[in-house]
Amino acid sequence: MTAAGRWTGGPVGPRALCVLADNPGPMTLSGTNTWVLFGSSGDALVVDPGPADEGHLRQILEAGASRGGRVTGAVLTHGHLDHSEGARRFAELAGCPLRAVAPAYARDGGLADGNVLTVDDLALRVVATPGHTSDSVSFLVPDLAGTDPGDTASSVGGAGAAVLLTGDTVLGQGTTVVAHPDGALGPYLASLRRLRDLVAQVPVRQLLPGHGPPVDDPRGVLDHYLTHRAERLEQVRAAVRSGARTPREVVERVYAEVDRSLWPAAEQSVRAQLDYLDALADAAGAADA
């Protein structure tokens, strides 16, 4: 839900609830979205417990028990602290397993592309989406609008409309940073293309991001992300051609109109873009050799 145009979390359809962490900022927007997904019995699975804020973690626990069930598991979209710092503590409070790609958080098992996690009738399919970080994943979930659990068309990967939890790969507002050096632009672009194909194929009707409000035009936003990245790459090329020699110099030219509080994040993305352009040049040189 929104208040005066500001995302405040809350229910998104009958099967999903966002508990918004109280950690707003330039990189986290209105805060980290902790998603609570409910099965038919009231049991719940939690995606991204968020920061190590005891009040927030207990709010998640209360939300998970609000339909008469319990939290049966917690998973991470990636290991950045605003999503993961409270994960171990939350798993202790809930008495539930915790799974993630990053070994540091995979207390009860890892996550790999194609894995399916279940809570009652609800199934989440892991979709590997590296780029923002090397351990980034998304979760494809059957239609949360209240479809009949016995309807096979609404199963993960079936013909029914679905939702996709994207972590920081796609945000509810603006665009995300490629967190160099762990993040890399080549894999990120491949992940965006994969998601664009996925939302058309399934189809996916809504994205539930790690920050900001739900996205109701998945294909349009993914097209925008890819166009934006192509435009930024051309701007970085132009900055280098005009004499920029360091990532900071590129940021000063390409991101001159961006709030300076975001320049450190922009510099991470520029480093990732320069690495990507260097790799393209090396590949072109090898092909010509």
C-alpha cells in the first residue's frame, strides 16, 4: 500500500504481505521489503528477513503467524546486509530453516537454479539472476491472486499468471546498482534478458521487488532496464573517448545530474561497465587475431 505516494508495505493480494523494514535511504528507497508468502493452511515462507532489527524481525514473525500457521522457512535473494543481516536471528526466532546461495547464510542448505521450495500448496521456483551480486536469485511463484490450488494451470511454470520476487535485480522504483566487484554487468544483462523472456513465457503479471512498490508492468520495466543499461554504456564509452580516465571522472561526466549522495554507488556501476567494455574489447581483439 502507499501513503501520499510513498510505499509502506502491507498486503499484496490474498497470499503475499510485505513487512517494510525501517531502514530507508538512497540505496534502500523506503526500506527493505521482507515478503511473507502464505500457503493455504496459513503456514508461511519468508523472503529476505532484512536487517538485524529485533523489532522488524518480531514483526515478521507476527505476520507469519497471522493466519493461524507458522513460518516454515526463510530464504534470501542475495547476501547484502539490508536483506540478510537479520536472517540467522530470524530463523532462530521462528525455529525454521534458512536457505541461500551464499554459504555464509546457507545454514540449512543452498539454493540452485530450478530448485522448488514449497509451503502447503504454494511453490517457489529458484531462478538464478546473478549480476547485481554473484549470488542473486529471483523466485517465481504461482498466481497469488487466489487461484484454486488444485488448478494445475496455476502451478509454477504453468500457464497461469505468476508473480516474480526479484530482490535487487529489479526495483520498484528507479534502477539498481551493479555492485562491483562482486556484481558484474555481463551476467546482469543476461539475467535481465532471461527475466524478460520468462515474464512473457509464463506469463508473469507482477514483480515483487526487494525495495519499492510492486511492479505491474514487468515486461515494460525489464525493457526499460535493458534500454537504460545500453544508454549508460554508450555514455560511458563517450566519456572515455572524451578523456575520462578513472571511474570517478566517468561518474562526474555521466552522472552529473544525479544526487551526489548516489555517486559512490554510481562509481561501482561504472567500474562494472568499464570491466564489461574491456572484456568486449578483449573478445573482439581475440576474434581478429
